[in-house]
Amino acid sequence: MEFRDLKAQYVKYKNEIDAAIQGALNKADFIGGEEVGILEKRLAEYVGVKHCISCANGTEAMTLLMMAWHIEEGDAVFVPDFTFFSTGEVVAFRAATPIFVDVRPDTFNIDTEKLEETIRKTLMEGKLKPRAIIPVDLFGLPADHIAIERIAKKYGLLVLEDAAQGFGGSIKGRRACSFGDAATTSFFPAKPLGCYGDGGAIFTNDDSLAELLGSYKVHGKGGNKYDNIRIGINSRLDTIQAAVLLVKLSIFEKHELEDVNRIYGWYNEGLKGRVKIPLIPEDYKSSFAQYTIRLKDRRERDQLQSKLKEKGIPSMIYYQKPMHRQGAFSQQAFYEEDFRITNELCNTVLSLPMHPYLSKTEVDFICNEI
């Protein structure tokens, strides 16, 4: 059994994927080929925004926005404490300070009440200038972007939706990657929409921002890549990955998003009342990058993971260490009581196999073993 079965997807769509790759090979236009432009147009249309700017990976997508927004030393950027390292890393990379905020125990996403409290506290201390919020659509579920946009407007902050795990999710039909001032996603192979290497994208309705990002991602180019008008980076999605993504986007739209939500229902039927199952609020839809349950304590979680492994059932712990305890942020002062929920989650969560090609028999087997 696979945790995320990319092999099953490839076997089913081998002809289409192979043909797309071969087409790119035949043209030998490996950087900036026509597939890249076609993909950006299709992704923007799917999400419902004006611009999609592809790049090398999800981390650099966020980094490019930090550069375009001139996030710098002395700035404060608010991020959830329970997420992957890169969300805070891109802030520190710009010499700014990531301010960690505890999350909700039910959705695992940033707690908006604690977010506003933390913003007010930062303003009162007066040491840092609040500049932006980076809410994460964790495990495929969009954060509470309606409340976050209200808070951001109140305090004059920018919002970067980190939808690395959230592509395909939605709130009242409005799709992930369309919230905030800009949004980013990742095409890492195990993501809801993944390529066969690294890849990422930025989404925005801001024409000026889109133009600026197009410069920053190619060495700060002006009229062409040999006319450099600012310091940028080299962050491009290659043509072969774009060709693969064009096929996989069609598959995702055709059935994969529906399939993972059906499997979510199977899991819920088998596990309800036995462990804490994921909550999807009313009017929300998740793309289920992960299906994550909660156990009573660390001992029970670790014992269950060990027993599942004995039965050939893979599982993962996202995340074993909260952001505020990462060694890279050890110079910052923290109060553990500010991160009570995150600390609990790190000791109790367990993610189960989740992908569109799981069968009902496999899900029943997993649930019975749990």
C-alpha cells in the first residue's frame, strides 16, 4: 500500500503523460516552451484570477512575493505555528521576523482570534512593523480567509495565501489560490496537483505585481533576460514539468478532487466515534493533501503508527516539531502557553494514506486495523 500512490496514477494515464513528455522532447524547447504559457492560462482560469506566474517551486513562489512586497528587516509577518518550515523560512530569508500564531484544534488552520491578538500585541510592543499575514491551507483545507481578509484590512496588512497543500479546495465555491493579495501553490509530486519534480506558481489579480514577479523570477529582467533592471533570482518552471501538469490538471478536474472527497467519506464512516476525524466546515471543500486523525496522546499515536506499519499500512506525522521550536528560530523568545494547541497536535496527529486511487476495500482495511 502506498501513502500517496503516484504509480497508480501513472499506470492509468501512462499514454497521455508519455505523449506529453515526448512532445516536449521533440520540440527540445525545455525552458519557456509553449506548454508553460498554456498551463499558466489554464491554472488562472481554474482558480478564477487574472494572473498565474509559474516558478521553480512553492518556496520560491513565496520568496518572490516577499521580494516584490519589499519585506525586510524590522518587519513582522504572521504565520501559523503548525505548518511546514518554509512558511516561516521565506520571512526570515528576507531578514524579517516570522511571528508564530497558534492554530484551531478542529481545522488545524490559523486561529483568527489569536491572530488579531498577536497583531495587537506586536503593535503595542513597537519593536517590529506588522506587514503581512501568511495563512496556510493546511492538509488541503482553506484557512478562514473571510476573517483573515477582514483582519488584514483593519490593520493594513498584506495577505499571502499559502496554498501549497490547498489547490482545489474552496470556500462557498471560491477556489483556493484566489484569496488574499496573492497566493502561491506547490507542484511537489505528492501535492494534490503535482508534477514529476519541483514546481510552483503564484496567483494574483494585481497587474503591476504580476509584471514585477515576471521580472524577479528571471534575474530581475527588463525588456529581456540580458537587460537586468533589478536584483532577482532564477526561478522557472521547465517545459517538461508544465507538459506533465497539463495532463494532470485535466485528470484533477475530471475526477481526482471528487474521488478524494468520496474517500474522505469512507474514512469518516469507518472511524467516527473511534478517533478524532478531520472537520470540514460548512461551505468549505478540501482537496485532502492529507487525511489526518488525532489520538489521545503521543503514546497512543506512536503505538498506533507502529501497529499500522506491521500491517503494511504507511502513515506520516505532520508535524513532529512546531515552528517556534525549530532551531533556526531559536534566537526568538517564546511563551509555550501561547502555542498550546500546536504543541498538542504535534503529539497526537497521524496522517493516513490518502489519494484518488484508494479503493473502498483498502480504506475498510485501514479503518478496521485502527
